Amino acid sequence: IIGAFGALAWANIHFESYHHIVDMVLLEHSPVGHLHDGHRTLTLHYLINDILMALFFAIAGKEVWEAVALKSGSLRGKKALTPLIATAGGMFGPISIYLLGAAMVGKFAVLANGWAIPTATDIAFSYLVGRIIFGAKHPAVGFLLLLAIADDAAGLIILAIFYPQGDLNLEWLLLSVGAGVGVWFLFNKLPRLLDKEDDRRPVSSSIRARFGLFPYVIAACASWYGFQQAGIHPALGLLPIVPALPHADTAFSLFGDGELYHGDMLNEAEHALKAPVEVILMFFGFANAGVVFSSIGDATWLVLGGLIIGKPLGIFLFGALAAVIMRLGMPEGMRLIDLIIIEFVAAIGFTVSLFISAVAFMPGAVQDAAKMGALFSFGAVFLSLIVAKIIGVKKVT
């Protein structure tokens, strides 16, 4: 929030000086950066959006992988069906509103590529607001977290498939996959095989004590580079490494306290990244939210309409379909009417919507207008609080 609103203020006071900083060239003829005239140029904007934000998406990817792959994962089994179906509604609803609106204003060809912007849910903000409204132990908070994680999973797939960064050279993904598989086998699977049935795990412990996270950091750099060269957004480049890290077969929810006592490498890495990623998100807000108020345009209202109208409508309709018509039910202690509050909380696009805006459109008036819509989605916080007050929620702390 500090970064975003600081950028917004600076850009409206002196637009040229703001962009002079954000677009500052850090290194010409760099091995990483924007491809320009046959060579790459590293700018501050690229450093933040494409390199540092990879750590943010690694945390998001960790939560998604944990929810899907672990035996106790929150997105496995019948308990996940209602929030998963509601998530589908939270994708189709905003896409429909956005594309229909683009057609109605007669600018479909110009604006259509932004269809994914209003599908995003800011997992951190929505989780925080959900806890404020419902209390930490209300079942609606778990439902909201499942929905947000599933939304993030869909968003990562959308970014990878529909928003390539230049020409695709998919053979480079072999480097990313090879880095992930190689580090998993050599430093995770093989030591456990050598330990055999020894509960003390002497080989695994020795490998971890000697090398720590270092092999995974090297593999992460290789994987990131593979994504950049493949033409897929490099901010997703650490995702192949996430499943390679040793992990306890227990999911503890977002930054759950229980993770601190298991000592597995993946959870320790996530908690170590938490504070740096918070700072990175401040810089991300600063680098992407600097748009002037005169940039408000059709894309602004389409993004905002998709988030504030399409996402709540889709979540409620699909959630009610799953819970009532399909008889999948709701979590114990959660009312169907609570879904109305959740749908507005999930309409907070903010960080992820800003990110998709930056890749959906080229820099210019349309991108800036779309970013304004993402920024305005923060208003969903106040809508959520108002709706919760009207409906009446008994907090469970």
C-alpha cells in the first residue's frame, strides 16, 4: 500500500521524474532484462517485476503445490469441491463482464487482451480482510483461503500460457525442468534412498547441514533463466524448484505457526522469504502504480466492473450451485449468506491485477487505465466491511 500510493502521488505531482526513476537503466548489454535491438537491457522495472517478484510467485506457488500435492492438502477431496467450483465462478464471472463491456464500448480489439486482469484475487489482502471480518478461526476464513489459493493457481497458468514475453523458445524449459528434477534427485530423493530405513536419516542430515539451501538457489537461478529464454514470464521461473525442496506431509495454511516446528526446508524457506517479499511488494507497488488520474478510461471501468460485479456474482452463483443444487454443502459453521461477504473480499485484485495489467498491455494509456481499475479494486475492502455489517457476522477468534 505504501509503495502503490507513494507512486500514485509522485506520478501525479511530477510524472517525468517518476518514470525516469522506474525506467532507469541499470546495465546495458546484460544477460538478463528486456530484449532490445538484439541485446538485453536491465532496468529497475525489470529487476522488480521480473526478477524480485519471482520470490513472491514462489511463495504463492508453494501454497498452491502444498494444497494440491500433500495428502492433507486443502484442495484435495470432497471438502474442496465447493470452494473450487466457487473459484471457477470467480474466473468466468469477471471474464464475461470484462469482455461484454469491451464489446459494448466498441473497443473489443483494443481491450480484449486484458480479460485476465479482473480474475485475480490478492491472496494476502483478502486473507487479512477475511480475518478482520470473521475472526481467525471462522470456517469462512478457511473457505476464503482455499478460494484464493485456487485462484492463484489458475492465475499462474493463465500468465504462463496466455501472456508470453516475446517469441516462444520452449526448448529452454528443459533447463528449468532439468534444474528442478536434478536438484530434487541429488539433494532430496537420493539422500533419503541412501538412508534406507534409518529414522535418524544420517545422509539427509549431513547433506542438509553441509549444503543447506545453496543447491536449490543455484537451481532456482537456472530455472529462472530458462523461463526468460523460453519467452515465458520469468517471474514464474522459480515454480519448478518449489516441489524439489523437502517438505513435511502437512499443510498448515498460509504462514501457519505449525510450520515453524517441523523444520522442513520448504517451510523454513517460505518463512525466511516472508519479510523480504513484503519489501519487494512495496517496490512492486512503487514501480507499477504510478499512473496519473487523467489515465482513467474504459479499461479502468471494465477491470473494476469485472472485479466488483463479475467476481462476486460468479462466486455466489457457482458457490450456491455447488452447495445447494449439487448438495456438496458448506463447511460446518459457515452459512450460505457468508458467501456474499467472501465474494466481495475476493474482489480485491490489487497486487496481482496490477501485475497482469503490466503484461496484458504495452506501456501507455490503456495499460495505465487498466492499472487504475486494479488500484480502485482496493475499494472492495470497504464494500466487504459494509456488507458484513449489514448481514451480521459473529467473529470466531
